[in-house]
Amino acid sequence: MPKLYLTVKEKLEILAEAYSVPRNLKPTARKYNVLPSSIRKWKKKEEVLQETCVNRSRVKTVNSGPKPENPEIEEAVFNYILDLRGRDIGKKN
């Protein structure tokens, strides 16, 4: 079964292989079981992929998801959960 998601690093490695020699896009796509159109899309946003790989090497996408509507509340909830974890509250034994 093919892998559903590729990390940004894997996408960049596939891109490098696909464009290393002329007319290598389709064979590379077959080798990694991805569509040639996907590789072309990655090529168009290669600069963003490289920047993402440097800053967040283990991510699978360049999108970070929706921004929170209330960042202050998000921060407060995050800190509350960290506090509970620090006191071993809410952990299942």
C-alpha cells in the first residue's frame, strides 16, 4: 500500500531526483508512487518547501492550519494543561 503522506524533506528529495536529469519526471513518479502532477506542484513551490524544511524539518505540509480565533484563550488553555501535567493530574495509570 502506498504511503499516504510525505514529509517536506521527502518531497524535496523526490524533486531533486526528478529534475536531476532530463525526462526523469515520470520514472521518478512511478518509483515513489506519486503523480507527476504532484511533483510539478512541488516544483512550483520548491522555495517554500525548502524554507519549511529548514525551519520545521519533520512537518508534512507547508500549511500550519487555521489560526486560532482567540489566541489569548488558546495560550491560557495550553498553560493550564501544562500545569495539570506538571502536577500529574489527569493522567491515567
